[in-house]
Amino acid sequence: MRVSTRGEVEPFIVMDVMTRAAELEAEGHHIIHMEVGQPGTPAPAMARQALVGALEAGSLGYSLTLGLPELRAGIAKLYDRWYGVDLDPERVVVTSGSSAGFLLSFAALFDAGDKVGIGAPGYPSYLQILRAMDLQPVVLETAPEHRYQPTPADIAGQGLDGLLVASPGNPSGTMLDRAALSGLIGAAQEAGTAFISDEIYHGLHYEERAVSALEVTGDCYVINSFSKYFSMTGWRVGWMVVPEDHVRRVERLAQHMFICAPAASQVVALAALEAEEELEANRAVYARNRKLLLEGLPRAGFGRIAPPDGGFYIYADVSDLTSDSRLFAREILEQAGVAVTPGLDFDKGRGLGTLRFSYAAASADIEEALRRLTRFMAGRERVAAGR
């Protein structure tokens, strides 16, 4: 049977790491997971309890395509609470995870062949979704001195139809401050480039808070999700904020592509918005884990790391240790029992010299991982020295 070229996308390497880790676990090995980008905590207790009540009370059929009205209103209130932004709930579109938000954004904003800028290192699915939709990704190689974030100079003269920026970034965890974000948005607007802000890791900050693009302009698309801060990865519910005159356009697309986000997940998401005490306790765990890794990774031998402002990742330059991060990650997995992600997922040009460590697990697991990594690196040094 014939196939389309749209299906010729590259694999998500972290999923291969997870598969090998599962094989080792099936053989009886204890693996510490620092490869996967998901919280080790479940959805908030009060949110799960809300679903129990909803299951007993009704059928949980289709919701409106744009989402439960009370959830859209709750998300709008979140912007007031977090950023002081007075957001009209009518601009909120509830989606089947942030992934649906990207699909809807690209479909609403761009035509086949349009050029969309994305930073490297960056979330690998941006690149593959753009290719699958017959759009032309323009990879902007960001620099450590710019905190692995794009700058106005990076987009100048590129003729971009769109620019997608994530702050905090994945895998780097670095953020754009208000001045840097404003400069980038201004440069995009001056060039007639649509601006999409991926804010999925907002809420997970450890010093200064993340700045939303909506604090700078309403003329943008913002994508967020309940996956990370709200600990709801498997529930597949997220949201978009779009300009008022784009709402109907996005709604029509969503009607045909998705009908609506899962009703059960929307019920849980609505209650999760009120679970601030539990969610902030989770963030305190990530803050502790971040501190453990910032201190422990250099001692273990991973000293060249990006400064992680938010999210729950540390991105390490290991080009002094290996020329192939895939093989290095496999060695760490099989010899130390710690699963980490090769940087090739995030940066095709430089990723063979980088690794991503997730610190979303329990603190006890992070402490044990550091002990294992320290032993692994010490053993590697002994072998290199011929002892």
C-alpha cells in the first residue's frame, strides 16, 4: 500500500530509551528514570476526587469544542493570579494536550510551505509536526551565551512566517526575561512573523517567575497544558489563548480534528486549578532536586550545564566525555541503572555532545541516581587511566 512522505518523521529517541529501560526492569534491574519529562506525582487528590463525583453524576459526553465554559473561565483567572493579565475567557481554547494546541496553531496560522522558526536545542516534536504538516521548519541554532534562547538577530532576514519559542525551554530549562521576550516579540511583529509562545512549563520556576507573552502583547498564540505543573500528563488536556478574531477559526478546525478535549480530563483540570497547596508542595520537591543536581552533577563529572531557571531538566554539555551521546546514555543506563536522554533528540547539529537529566522524580531517587552516576564516572576514569 502506498504511503505519504508526511509519515517519514524521525523517532523520538527518549521513547527508545524508555523501551530499553523497561526491558532491563523486566529482567529484574532497578532503573532510576531521569529520561522522561513527566512529574512523578499524580494529578492532585482533590482533582481526582472531583472526577469520582462527575462519574456518578453524569455521562461525561462531548463538551463544547472550545471546552467547558467553567474551565475556560478558570484558566482566564489563572492568568490574573499568575501574571496580572485580565484575560477574556472567550479567548481560551481547551485542547487535547499541548500537542493538539500545536496542530491547531500551525493549521490556523500557516499554509503548506510556510517557514516557521524553532530554536535548537528544542522540543523535538516541533520539528516533526511541522514537517508532517508540509511546513518548512527553520532551525535557529541558539547559543549558550544567550541561554539557549533565540534572539532578534537570529530571526533577522530569515523571512519567517512564524516563530515558536518556549520559555522555560526544553531541554535547557532556561527562560527569557521580560526585556528579552519583548524584544523577540517586537522583532517578530516588525517582520510580520506570527509569534507562538509555548508556556507548558510555567508554574515551575525557582527564582524569578516565567513571563507570559500575554504580558507583552495580545497579538500572539499561547500554548499551555495541565501536564507539567498540574501533574496531569496522561490526562491529555491543555489550552490555547488566541486573539479574539482567531477564536472561530481555531474552533472550526478543532471541531473536525478533535471534536473536544476529553470531558473527564476537563473535570479533573478544573478542580486542579484550585489545588495550589498540593501543587506548590510538588514544586518544592523539584526545587530540592534541582539543587541536588546543580551540586551533585559537577562533582560526578558533568560540570558543563545550562542554568535551569524553570521546568525540571538540566541540559549538560558532555562533548568532553563522548562523541556519541546515544552510546553514552546507553552505557549509563546499562552500567549505572540511570536512564537519561541523549541530546540528539533536541539538537540535530550538536546533540551528540549533550545529555538531558530530568529531576521530576522523588528526591530519594535523585540522590540515589547521583550516587550511581558518581560511581559510574569514577569507574570510567579508572578504565581510561588503565587502572
